[in-house]
Amino acid sequence: MTDPDAVTSETGPILVVDFGAQYAQLIARRVREAHVYSEIVSHTITAAEVTARQPAGIIFSGGPKSVHVEGAPVIDPAVYDLGVPVLGICYGAQLIAQQLPGGVVANTGSGEYGRTEMTVTAPDAVLFGGGQPELQQVWMSHFDSISVPPDGFAITSSTPGAPVAGMEHVERKIHAVQYHPEVVHTPHGQAVLEHFLYDVCGCPPAWVMSSVIDTQVDLIRKQVGGAKVICALSGGVDSAVAAALVHKAIGPQLTCVFVDTGLMRLGEGEQVVETFQRHQGIELIHVRAADRYFERLEGITDPEDKRKAIGELFIRIFEDVSGGIEDAKFLVQGTLYPDVIESGTASAAKIKSHHNVGGLPEDMQFDLVEPLRSLFKDEVRKVGTELGLPDEIVWRQPFPGPGLGVRIIGEVTPDKVAILQRADAIVREEIRAAGLEREIWQAFAVLPDIRSVGVMGDERTYGYPAIIRAVTSEDAMTADWARLPYDLLERMSSRIINEVDGINRVAYDVTSKPPGTIEWE
Ligand code: XMP
């Protein structure tokens, strides 16, 4: 595995200490948006572990608990004496007040939630940089408040419910804000973070995607040496960017395997071949497996049985092909940073079943190359663009591993796939033409296993309906049906019925998730 720590170049990383808030990831992203590399760490980190990572600074996140509750998370107090700059946010600010001598955190009974007006009492405070309005809006979410700052700290701002909304100890480089500078509802919040990063920690805004690429290229070369590397391409953005990055590092030592299941969207198989083989010059084994998939799926109607059949066949084909590549010792995976945070470990792992290209088995003996494991999705997209991948791949919507197999209800046949591919292409074309592509999380068509009567010209028809599904979402955990304009729905409907033989009716799915799921199976 590549070493995410080594992504940093001129200074060490900013460590974002997670006290259990939903804001830790957001803080890490805001720091990266300021072009400084950040990583999330647990609050159980010791001072010695902090020192070993040589951070340029530490940010304590907010947290859901009160510092007074038994078992509330704390940080090793020796961290304050390391000389590493500290910024405490919300719970993090209160923890500083509680752990350092002289500070008092009180339950005043006057918590603040949401937009709050703050008065800057020390405009020259380091985090305000002399340039912030005296009265400003900030986002608050707290019930306890710091009532007395620790010894040697100066108060820098206050609100009606928080007499110490900001405090600093310039010599010790310890700063704290009760409010949330990382959220958009605090308009001057990003400037506060930047003053901490640039002025207190001394980090230059040097972490840019081109430097990420250069660092990863070096790391990949060191990791794999002269060995052969394989990569299963799914057509999705993560495996595509990972493959392009590894190819930049080791060129012909990389072989990509693209299993064309026949269950991809219209033209997608050709586009993968076009992009990777012809344009990027990557050695690509294109397995045309549609016939095998249709044969395997014959008669299967249960959604889970379909998924299993599609997954197993993928593994069999991938094993056959990879077994034929001599000296292949490494497998590229498009694992992203949120997966690493969720699994709670940054250590190397053998292949796991939640693999994003079809669930490869655990006993496959490859070491993993995971060049994206320190990046968020939006950063992966930037790397992809920088590496010259086309927008159609970089901005591709999420697409399930089993493909159209789980968007055709009932038995999957070549005829139904052909019908669905054309209806689905119209949905996506119209979304693009309406300029909604980046607002919509996923937009696609589903083919149910029913038919209905219609009339076209003077003829009776008996055809399938196409169901349009379009959702907005942040992370696919929850989703809402997209409020598409009626004229857009009408265009989709009339084009699908006129252009796709076999479809005589169009319906729009108005179900959110939960209670529905995004996909139909
Ligand atoms: P659901 O339907 O559970 O989907 O709301 C959430 C997100 O995951 C995608 N999805 C899959 N992706 N293999 C995948 O790689 C699958 O079997 C699968 N099922 C759903 C779905 O497209 C959505 O983005």
C-alpha cells in the first residue's frame, strides 16, 4: 500500500482530531480546500504518536458530548506541551478550557444553536488577521460555554450566549473558537481556518493535485519495483483514475482487465476501450463476456440471485484472465479516504469483499496498490481531469456493479437490455441538455416486468413502461426524488416512446430514500 503520510510535501500534515462530530470530515476537507494536506485521527492518539507524525498543526473537532459527562472524550494533555499549534473548535475549544489550568466550562443554561451574531472584541487576534467585521454571523451549536479562559489566554470574540466565543494564547500557539468556522453559514470561517494554517502553522498553500500526482507516482514506483500490476476497470471514476495514475507511474507494467458484461449503459463498453486503450495507451484486456452473462442469467428473476450470479461470473472471468498474466503481484484498487476512515484503519489490507469492482475473493494473493486512499471523491475527480481523462468518465454517475441487471425487473434478456439502454440514454441526454447533470446524483431508466395497452397511430400497442428515476443526494445514504421540470419530463417521455420500440408508456418515480432505495433491485 502507498503511504498516505507521504502525500505531504513541504510541511507535515494537519491532524484533525475526531471527537465524534459529523464535522471532522468537513474540517479535513476545508483544510484541503486551503491547499494544505489534512488527515483525520482518533482522539485516543497519544502525544508520542502525534510527534511521530510530525504534524504542522492539530485541529480538535466538535463533538456531541458535554465535557462534563463521564466518559466524554479527551486528548492526551501532553499534546499541549509539544509546541505544535492547536486550534479547538466547539467541543474542542471547551476541552482546551477544561484541560488547561484556570479555564472554566459552565452549563449556563443558555446554549446557542444555528445562526448567531458575534462581536469581535480583538480585531488584531491572529485568527482574525485584522481584517474581519466587528459584527458578524457565525454558526453555533453548543449548550455548555467557556466562562473563564485558561491562564494566559486572551478573549477575542463573544456572543450573547458565549462570553468566550474565541480565545488565543499567541506564544503557546493555542487557539479556540466556540463556533463552527468550517460550515458555510459562518461566512468568515474559511478565513479563520486559513489564518491558523498559514500564519500559525506556517503551512504554504502548496497541496495541489499536481503535487499529489507527483508524490503518488514516486510511491507507486517504490512499492511495485519491476513487478507486473493488474487493475479491474469498471468504467467508474475511482478505478479509472487509479488506473491512469498507476499507468503514469509504471507504464507497460500495468495491464487493465475490462470485463464487458453486456449490462453496461449504451456505448459505455466502447468508451472504456476508447479512453484507456486508444487514448491513454494502456495495455487493456477487453473480455467480451455478454453471451456468457446472458446464458448465466437465463431464467433468474430474484434480485439477490441475479447479483450473486453476476458477481460470481465476474470473479471466474477475472481469475482466468489474471492467472494468464505472468509475474502479476499487485492489484490496483480505487479505495477512497472515506472508506479508509469508515473501516477505522489506515493499515494495508488484502482484498475485501466490499471491493468496488465486483467483490473479488479474499484468497486472491495480490498486494494492493491504492493510490487514492488519502483522497475525497471531489479530489479524485480533479486528479482524473489533471491526468487527461475525459469529463464523461471523471463526472460519471455512480453505476451499480451488476449494471443494468438490477434495473431490469425479472429475467434479464438481450432484448430487454437493448430496450433499456436506449431509454436510459435518452434520460441522461436530456438531463445533460438541461444542464442538470452535476446537480443530479443519478438519473436513469428502469424496465419493469409488466406491459400495458396503448395506442399509437391507429394501432393498439402492448409494450413495456419505462420508469424514470432521478435523485438528488450527498452520499447515497439518503436521497430525494429530483423535482425535474415538467417540460423536461415531457421531452423524455415523448422521445422514449417515439424512439424506443417496445416502450409505450413512461412513469416517474417519486419515492425518496428511505423508504425506497435508489435502485429498484
Ligand atoms: P441503493 O439502491 O441501495 O443504492 O439506494 C445506493 C448507491 O449504491 C449503488 N448501488 C450499487 N453499487 N454494486 C455497486 O457497486 C451494487 O450492487 C449496488 N447497488 C446499488 C446505487 O447505484 C447507488 O448509487
